[in-house]
Amino acid sequence: MPILILDEQLRLRIDAVLYRLRRVDQLTVAVRAMVASLLAFAPLRGIIGLAAGGEGGLISFALALIVGVTYIIVSRRPHHTRLSAARFIDRQLSLEDRLATAVERSGPESGPGNRVEQWLFADVAGLTRFIRPEELVPYRRPREVRWLVPLLIVAVVLSMPIYPKGFTWQIGGGEWQEIAKKADELDALADQLEYLAQQQPELREVAELMRNITEQLRDRRLSRSEALRLLQEFEREMHLSADAQGVDLDLSYIQNLAQRLQRINPTDMKSRESASQWLSQNQRRGGVSDRDPQYGTATDEYQEYTQTRGTPIRNGDGDSEISQQSASGGQSSGDRSLSESTDLTGGYDTDYYDPFMDDESYMSGSSAGVSRGDDRQDESFQRSPEIIREFVPVSGSISESGPMITGQAEGTMVPGEPIRPRVGGSTLAIMPVGIEQAVTQEQIPLAYRHWVKRYFESIEPGQEP
Amino acid sequence: MRNALPSEVAEVQHTLERVRNEIGKAFVGHPELVNELLVALLANGHVLLEGIPGLGKTLLVRTVGQVLDLSFSRIQFTPDLMPADIIGTSILVQSPNGERTFRFQHGPLFANIVLADEINRASPKTQSALLEAMQERHVTAGGQTYELPKPFFVLATQNPIEMEGTYPLPEAQVDRFMFKLRIDLPDMDDMRTILDRTTGAAAPEVFTVLTASQLQELQDLVREVPIASHLRDLVIQIVLATHPGKPQAPDVVNNYVRLGASPRGAQSLVIAAKAWALMSGRFNVSQEDIHRMVLPALRHRLLLSFAGEAEGITTEEILTQVLAHATTSWNPSQG
């Protein structure tokens, strides 16, 4: 008996149907997965958005994506084969399982065919002209497509910032309250600046900047994380603006703060521009110009201006030496190596770690990190936002008259000469830094820190209450 | 959507059509019943005919015997009928030279078509004598095995109403019948025809149209009809669904059936579907063939539970639900 082989044309037609069945199935699964994802996204986004005050968009999207992928994985897609395609054609054309039987019996693996099977194969070969793949399996859009557009609209709407923020029942509601509290403090600080601005009109611009930040924190247009970041940056910049003597509302500090505030206030271009104008005016008057990075020390005009305001400008010998050394090509590492500490106990010194210390433009001035008290303008105007101020233990002791550092040595080294220690530079800085640290630890509102610090500074050793 | 049939198949169909016509001369109406009887003959299976007295069961069987040119014998089963009465017995024979030997005297079972009339009136002992003959197609007497003629059909009848003095067939014997066919009352037109034909002066004359060898060839042809694997699986699904407690079984089976169909039932269903396909002019079994053959092939293989008997539910009703359930849960696109 002969081996039964399916008619070639018939086989091609069945394979064409098979191909189309697979494509339609893939398209359907893909559309259904999208619908499933969108269906999952809508409630997830709504619930998470309400609970988190509009945040969690990425989480909702990721979860919806997982739902869609899971649907693709678990969906029971029929495994299309030539035999299943033949069964499909049988059903569609009412062929009474003729084609499926013939496909199953075809090929050498099925063994030789008998009389009836030969008749069957001759019979199905005549069916080729009735099998039209494009009619049997037309490429139509899956029915689920009609849900895509409405679901997409819903998803877009739910992705918008339509969620209320700041409620205590929401995730991070306590943080919102904390933000509001901080905004109040900032507002109070702005009030003080405005008060001071009566004598120093330039301060009004800074006050406006602070008001702007306050508004942003209050009106909840920002997300919780953005508001927290803004607040954190503000506090960080406020501290970074301080010199070794801590937060002090003197002009240099405010100049520094103003520059930093306009950097962390990206949403208000107007304020940024005005701050820049204000800064450029002051830089022309006394600050360090970006166009003139060679000069780290204050110009005469600025010294005159600051002296008029009574801001202490210490320009010690050591600083002059450092400036000379820097001008002659000295590097910060060399300078820093000169900082030495003897073995003493107690007390903390401040030290700045600056990743841009090797920057030539930065180092071209006198900001070698030694004479902090004198070159603070230079530091403040050129320090990058990555600067981290570290507290490092230094030697010292607590005397009867208060915490005093003894034996602290800082100085400079001129090649060919012995080390010339600069006694007292860091030692003197210990007291204000300690005060500032205490002020921070006690969580004293920003608006009052200045006055608390002043109070402590006014206390003479041995006259403590 | 069909090509011209091969000449051999066309001839088969023509012959079967003539058989139907000849039977129709004597047995009026019930064309489906006649078709199912022919399917059983092509599938080489035994048939149990059930119906009230006077519906023409015996006439139908006798007519089939005449049309097929097969030897025919009729056994009227009674309570005192003994196995030897149907199988035959060894008798003492004396030869002319005075030598005495035992010789087996063939009973009425040795015929191509055996009409076992009112089979449920015989004692279980006699009924069981038929078991070997029906399944093995040979009988054993006096330690000797005797082959039965080919083809061999047992067409038994039983009266479902008159139960007094009857012995219900044991399950093992019922299972050996390929089909159980029911004869219902003929309708008005058929009754009119019956009266006209049987009360007149001339009796209808029936001709032989199929010889035993031709029938055997047809039986061989039936076995060559291919069945697709998914349809074979459907048959298995249906048979398993008749067993209570099986995952395929619907509620009606779990509630009302004590015992389902055996694998022999599945065999009968497949071979019957093949015969039906060939009779329909097709060269393969289709799903419709299986559906069509489920009731005659399985209705007598289901044993109702007490609840089923009490509810008066029939095996046909159960099988109808089984078929629907099995077809629904059966997924031909898999595998």
C-alpha cells in the first residue's frame, strides 16, 4: 500500500491558514494584554494617587505592566499546528472532519494507507479550491480594541495631578505638615529679611526668593518628595552658605544664600533672573566676578562696603601667605597637608571636602581652604553644590572657661622655609560651630536660630548664666 | 462540497439502498431503525431489539435474513429451554458395522442470523450459553469447540412490559450486544400501509440482494475507515463521562448512574461510527457520526442507580446530557 502524501496545493493552503491563525492570535493576545494593563492601571493609579497625594505614578505603571505581562504568560493560547488548522477549516467549511483526518494520516510516519484512506485523500485534494485563507481567517481588529481609547483617556486623566495633597490620612501626610511648619519658619525668616531690607534694600530680593520658596512649599503644586527635596536643599544651602562662624545674616552670607536659592528654585525664572541681576550688581560692587576667577580675595570696593556694614573681615598673615602661595602655583592638597592636629580630646573642627578642589579655576584664587574666615566670599561664590561640610574630630579640651581647643596647628609651608603655623584659625572657629551644631540639634526654627546663636555668642567665658 | 465517489463506494451505497428497499417491502416504517440494524450488520455486531409485542421485531429480523441470503434460525426462548437446545448436543450414533460413536448435533445457533426471540424468558443458564457464542463466535460442547458460521449475528428481542416470568439479562450479556434498538409504535401512515400489505391476498415478495461474502467484504471495508485522533478522544471522553465519580461525568451521571459504559462500549461506538460514515458515502469518521451512534451503542450499557430508577429517568436522557457535556468540554484544537 502506498504512503499517503497530502496534495501540495492543499498543504500550502492549510499552511497559509495556519500562518494567519497565528498572527490573529498574537494580535488578539497583545490587544487583550494592553486592555488588561490599562484596566489594572486605572484603579491602581486612582487608589495610589489618592493615598500618596498624587505620587506613585511609576509604581502604578509598573504594576499595570506586570498585569499585562502576566496575562500574556498565563493566557491559554491555542497551540496552532497544521492539524489544528485543518480542524479549523473543517469546522468553517463543514467538511465533516475530512481534512483533519487526511492531515493526520499523511506522511511516512503514518504508514501505508488503505483503500478507504486513498479515497479520502483523493476526495480532500478536490477541496483545495474551496480553501481561501484570506476569507477563512480575515485580519480584523480584535473586539477589545474598542476599549483601548476610552481606557487610554482614563489613564491619561488619572495620570494628571488631580489628587489632593497634605491630608493626614495620606501616605506622608505628617511630612506635609512638617513641610508646612518649615514654610512658616521660612516665612518668618523672610519677614526678618524684609525688616533688614529697610536699611539694606538689596535684601528685598533675597526675601522675595524665600517667599517664593515658601509659596511653593505651601501651595502643594510640588509633589511631596519634591517639596521635601526643596526644603532639604534649602537647609543644606543655608548651612553651606555659612562660613566657619555658622549661620550669620551678614551680607556675605546673604549673598551666598541668594545665589544658592536661585539655584534651587528652578520653577521661578523671574526670581532667578532677578536674583542673578542682584548678584551681578553685588559682584560688581564687591563680590568675585565669574569673569575674574583669579581673584579670590575681596576687592577694595567690597572690603570698603563690608567694613561699612561692620562685617568682620579677618585677613591674617597666614591667609596672605596662602594667597601668595596659591598665586605661585600652590595646590590645596599641599595646603591641607599643612593642617595638623595634636593629640587632644574634645571639640570638633569643621573641614570642607570639596570634589572640585583640584579644579584649576577654583584653586586659582586664594580659596585654599585654610583661611576660611577671610576668603569666605570666594568660597561661597565658587563652591559647587556638591560641597559637603564635614565635622571631623580635632584635638582639644574643655577648660573652665568653656570649650577651648589647644594645640591646634594650621599653617603654611613655603618651600625652603620651616612650617609657619597659623595658630588660632580653626581654634577660634570651634565655638561658633559648636553653637550652630547645638542649634541644629535642638531643632530651633530657622527664624530664631540667628538670635539664639547671637545670644550664645554674647556670653563671655566665665559669665554663663 | 463533495467530489465524485469512487465506483466501489458508489456500488456499496447502491447495494445498501437495495437492501433497505427490500426490507421496506416487508417491514413498514422505522427507516432509522433499519439503518441502525444495517450498521450493526456492517460492523459485525449483535443487536438487542426491544419493543412491545406485535411491532414486527421478528418480521424485521427474518426479512433481513432473507435479503442478505444468509442462513436464518429462530429460537423461541422459554423458561424451560436448556443450553443444549440452542447449542446442540452429542448423540450416540451406531454405524452400519455396529460401531457406536458420539456425534455432535448442531443446534439452532449454527446459522448466520439467529433470532433469539424473547430472550429474557430463558433461564440465566441458557442465556449464558449465548455468551461464548456471541463473543467468541464459537461454542464448546463435550470438550469440543465448534466454530460458528460467518457472518454470525444474534438478533435478540425482548418485551420490556411483560416482566412476569422473565429473567432480566445479566450485565455481561447485555454488554455483548453492540446495539440496543427500540421499536416504537408506527405512525398513522405506516399503520395504514401495514394494514394494506398484510391483510391482502398477496404477501410481499423479498429478494436477496447481498451474499455472505459480499457482506464480509463490506465489513472489512468498514474497518478501514480512518478516524482522526481528536474524534477518538471524543469517544473516550463520552465513555468516561458515563461513569459516576469521573472528572468528565456531568451531574446527571453522578446522581443517577451506578455503572457506566465499558471499553467494549467505546469499541462499539467507533466501529459503528465507521459503518455509519461509509453508509453515508464518506471515507472518514466525523463528529456527527459519533453523535448519531451514541444512543444505540451505549444506551444498554448504563446501569441506573436506585435514585435513577425511582426518578424514572431513562438512559437516553442521561446519554443526551453526557453527549452535550462531553462535546462542550472537548477541545479539538488542543493537540
